[in-house]
Amino acid sequence: MAVKSIVFTIGVFDGVHLGHQALLRETVSLSKKLKAEPWVLTFHDHPVHVLKGGPKIPFLLTRQATFDCLKLKGAKEVHVLNFTKVFSKKNPEQFVQWLRAKGHLKGIVVGDNFRFGKGAQGDVRLLTQLGKRHGFEVRVVKPVSLQGKAVSSSRIREALAQGKTDLANRMLGRPYSIDGLVIHGKQMGRRIGFPTANLKIHEALLPKDGVYACAVKLGKKYYRAGMNLGHRPTFKNDDHHRQAEVHLMHYYGQLYGKTMRVHLLDYLRSEKKFASPALLVKQIKKDLAKIEKVFLKGLS
């Protein structure tokens, strides 16, 4: 079997945001120049969590969705490393030798803050030196900036936590989405004339509680939708656990048991307790009127 020529880009790629997309474009470009395949090296878990422990920070996308997105953006292969404390003890030279064993290593593309090897000893300067020694080209990509600050996964998480959906979506280059299984609820929405799909969320970072303008794809069509994320304070006979409830506009089919991807387009308002269900209905009608006018953009 012939040894493959490879150009690697390396990172966690949490969210596959604009900065990650810039790395992928450069990787694809360099691989064409060097007649090699563009590969991504990424991880099942965040290396910082493996090394330092503590509570896990939820990824912006599930890892499988991340791997799929990387391939959509141009990666020929996504190599997923099960990063361990034993692996972290490799020095920079040993790490490069490990990469070289994957094929004919012709190039590496990284961000300018890239660190590698035991104790993060290696930086882009050392990587470039190792490239000259072992015959592979190194390209360094500067961060992508938005509103004067570098785009980053932590900045996107912060924007989502503050209800700044538009800013988060601009940094991602697409609407933020959450996946969930439609399960049976208490049908409170149906009782007031607005049936909702109750979602059991699949390992996603949930944004700030409140009401969102959304889009949901069913079959080949996108439907506008409203999502309430929160504790339903208006209803007295409820346990008020945190729940994502989605009302699809102009959709009349069955949803139970379906997995639904909800794209967050805009944050409309915070969740609040209304004096009566009738006042809640009045507000929902206003929310849906706004959602009718939301432009469905950047969806995939």
C-alpha cells in the first residue's frame, strides 16, 4: 500500500468557527501545492481537561458533528487522537516523529499560538526548525478578528451565555445549533394553543434562558420556529425543570421520536413570569409575529 502524502492541521476545533475555517483553507491550499491530502488532527476530549481535570466545558458541537463539519470544510481525513497523560509526555521531537509515522508528512498548518510537546515546550518557531530538519513546510495562520478581538470558542460561549446570538453566529460563520430528541412533555403549550416539541438535548452547550427565533429543517424544508429555553414560571402545576421547547410554525406533522436540529437565529427576550396564561398567549403571538419576519440565512 502506497504511503500517503499528508498536510496536517492540528487543534481541538471546538465549534469550527471562522478561525478554524481559516486554518482549513490554508491546509487545503498547501496540500494542493504539495500534492498531498489535507488532514486534521483533533481530539476526543480537550487536552486541557485531560491534563488538569475539573468539570468538563461543553463543546459547541458534539464531537461527531465537529468531525463531519471539518470534512465538509475540506478535510480529506479527520484523525482523532485519544489524548492521554502518557501521550502528553512526548517531547516536541517525539511528537513530530509520531506525526511523521502517519504518512509522508509534507506540511503542518497551525495558529500562531500553537504549543506542542511535554509541558507545551514547543512553539511555532521550534516547529518551523523541526520542519526544516525533517523536510516539511510549516505555515502559521493569524487569528481571525471580529469587532477588534480574536474569534475564539471561549468568546462564542460567552456570547451565547449573554444572549448575544447574532455575535456568536457571526463568529461561527453560521447559526449556532443544538440537537435534541423530541420527547413527550406535559402538553402545556398545546393547552394554550401553541404545541411545542420538548427536546432531550444531545450534549450541547445551552445558551442563555429565553425566547429565540429559530429554524428547523424537516425533510428538505426549513421551518421558522420559536424556542423557549427555561423553567416555564407562568405555569403553577409544573416542576419547572430547565427545558427546551420548540414551536414550529406552519408545520402539522408528527414529531415524537424524531431528532431535531434547531438553528438559533436571534435572541428575542428573556423568559418571564406572566400573571396569567392569557397574558403569556398574547406575548407568544407578538414573538411569533417577529419570527415570521426573520430571514432564514446561512443554514446548512
